Amino acid sequence: MSQHTPKHPKQNEDSLMRLQGIWMKYQKPLLIALVAIVVLVGGWYFYETQVVQPKEEQATNAIFKAEENFAMDSINAALNGNGTDKGFLYIINNYGSTKPGKLAKYYAGICYLKQSNFNKAVEYLSGYQTDAPQIQMMAYGSLADAYSELGKNDEAISYYQKAASTFPSDELNSSEYLFRAGLKLETLGKSKEALDIYKEIKEKFPKTNRAYEVDKYIYRLSIEPNDFSTK
């Protein structure tokens, strides 16, 4: 049976001396690094508690009133504010980095879309991103509507399809956005692509109204042209 030979006291003393030497050599940079970490952590904590959180609370309070005006269809008040309440544009300019500030960009885009200011709608909606797929879907769909109104058909089709694939659990809106993409493709004379879109609606969203309505579009585009077809 093997036994471990204990280290000689001299060896222990040499190891201790080496450690002390390393500490003396690197003591100053280690202390500087430690102080820097404390300062960074303390600075981050101060920034979060004294700057970020208060701004989040202020933005939340401000957007609540703007959302109320939006819900009442007071679009100008929602966008620009009134004598009492702040509007989405104020929230974007003053709290743009907060969560409510980012959401205000979506609302501003929708407001401009309702006002038929399609370029402004594109400006705000194209810069909006969220982790909430329900809202992101509506943002893409509204952006597609704005592009469609501006005659930018390729962009409109792309974003209609993007909207439909972002939150497919919402079958009603997803099928609607796919249908709009199909119609847009038809107007551009892209019958094959339009037919594929209509079939996709039938396949992915068979229980929606659009799935029932789209049968006639599929039938029309599936008929092979012949000498008796209308030129």
C-alpha cells in the first residue's frame, strides 16, 4: 500500500516565499483592477437606479395618456400631444431609449399611416423592432400598407409575407396579410407567384374566411389560357 510522502518543511517555506513574491510583484495592478471593478459595478448600479429606472417610469406615465388618445382615435393628440398630455413624438424625442420610447415609434408610425403621411409612416415603422411577435406582425403589416400606398410594390409584398410569418398563431391577420401579398402580385402580373400565395393560405390557415374566399382566385389562376381566353 503506497503512502504519500509529506513535503519537507523547507519545500513549504519555499512555496510560501514564491507566493509572497508574486503578490508583491503584482499587488499594485491587482488592487487597481479590483478598484476599477468596484467603480464599474457601482457606476452601473447608480446609472440603473438613478437614471434608467426613473426615465422608464416617466416614459410609462407619458405613453399611457398618449395610448388613451390613440384608443379614442384622437390621432393628432396621440401623436403631438395637447395642452395636458404628451404625444408619441415627445416620448420618442425624450425617452427614445426606454421600452415605452421604442413602443412610441410603432404608435407614431400607425398615426402617420392613419393620416396618410406614408413616408413618415415608413420612417417610424421601418425602425421599429420588438420581441413581442404580435406587435411586430402588426408593425410589418402596417409598413407593407405604407409601401403599397407609395407604389413600392416589391417592398409591400415582402413585408406582407414577413408579417404573415411572424406570428402565424394569429391566423386571422396572418391570412389577411398573405392575401394582400397575393393581390399585389396579381396586379403586377405575377400570376404564378400569386397562385402560390393563395394555395399557402389554404394550406396554413384553412379555417379562416380568406381561405374560403380564395378558392375563386385559385380557380381563376389555375385555368390554362386558350384561344377563347379574353385577350
